[in-house]
Amino acid sequence: MSHGIEWAVVNRDVDYLTELRVNGKVPTFCITIDQEGSRRIQARQIASLLPQGGMILYIQGSSGAFSAEQRTIGIERARPANVQLRMLRGRFTEESGYHAVKL
């Protein structure tokens, strides 16, 4: 930052960004997706697909991943009351999903 290098963080929640903004003289920014908001949209889709309620198998991302935690918060808060979530951990890949369900 002291050498005039701009700093961008993509899809991560980092503690040091505020300090870089205060002490830096060049742009410092973060680009991210509204993970929680995307799951609110998904919850509305679930409600339209299961108007009578039901159960959804929800494969979460890697344990401790910021994006996975935010997505889980979003789906849990917005899901219809008559829809149950069965949550399993995975890594957002087809193979990982297969292994999560197989166990």
C-alpha cells in the first residue's frame, strides 16, 4: 500500500481491510456476492416448488467457509415454516455432494 499498489479482496471476509483503507492512499476494496440474499431467493423458489411443505436436502459448503456460513444463515432464516432442511457438509462439487449423501 505504501508503494501505491491498489488492493482488492474477492469473496472473502478479512479483518485487515479497514486498516488498509485508513492507512492507504490508493483504492482498497472488496467484491463479494450477497450470499445470504441469494439464499432468500432460493427459499422463495423452494416455497413455490413445495407449496404443501416437505423436506429439502441442503448440502452446505466447507465448514468454516464464510460464504457457506452466510448461505446457511440466509436459507435458515427465509425457508418456509413447512419446509424442513436436512443439512450435510460438502465442498460445492458434484463428487463432494455424492460422498456427503453416501455417508
